[in-house]
Amino acid sequence: MRQDPNNYWEQLERLEKLIRASELKAGVIFSFHSLVIGLFFDRMEQIRPMFESGVLFIILGSIWIIWVLISVYHCFKCFQPQIEMKYNSNVLFFRDAVYAFGDVEEFTKKILEIFGKEEEFYAQLAEQIHAESKIIDQKFKSVHKAIRFFALSVVFILVIGIAWVAQIVI
């Protein structure tokens, strides 16, 4: 039975879109953190009396900073996932294409050889899909953790704001 390589290429294209989507989400979360931290430091003189007034605000602020740092850590993890994978040399893996097959002439011969053998060609495509799927899985795990800790940081900003308003009113 003859397979259609377009199905494999379409799957790879879909996976590339998922990679970009996860990195976009991590970038947006990181941008929000940068914005909030920038506002915090920009308004430091106005906020300082709140932290000097009691230990409650220092504790809440410290917890907020911890949530922000954990969220930012997971954003960075999304951009640089650490994945250990053991595959044979594959003409579709960018690092293998550069280093595993010698110079450009040897690589060209190897890729033509593999693409000429239908079963080996599909095996290399399948390995690429598997590798990218593992990468995407790690990226989305990192994004979900970044979102979770971002939400916690927002909750703590609200708690700090409510405690501050309560302190002013009471």
C-alpha cells in the first residue's frame, strides 16, 4: 500500500504551529509579568509606605514575587525545553543534517538515498513527528504551569490591593 507523504508533512506543519502557539503564550505571560513588575518598580515610592506599615504586606509581596519567579521560570522552560531523545541519525533533524552526514555532498547523497526508499523515508518522517510531539508536550506542560503560577500571582496582587484598601478604610 502506497502512503501519501503529504499526510506526514501536514502533521509536521501542524506540530510547528503548536510549537509557535506555546511560545506565543509563554511570551504573553512573560510580557504581563514584565508589565506588572515595571509598574511595581515605577510606583515604588508610592507603594513603600504600605510595606513599611506591617509584616502582612511583606509576606504577601514575598509570596507574590515567588509566584512570579516560578511562572517566569516555566516561561523560559517553554522556550528551551530539555528533552533527552535517542534516535538514529535522521536527515530531517536539523542538527543531524549539519553534523551527522559529513559535508553537503554527502548529506545530499544520503537524503536522496533515503527519500528514494519509501519505507526508510516514512520512518524518518515518523521519527520527526515523534520528536516534535515530545517537544510540544514539554512546551505545553511548561505553559500550563506558567499560567497556573501567573494566576496565583494575580490573585496575590488582588489580595494585596484589598488588604491595602482595608488598611486605609479601617
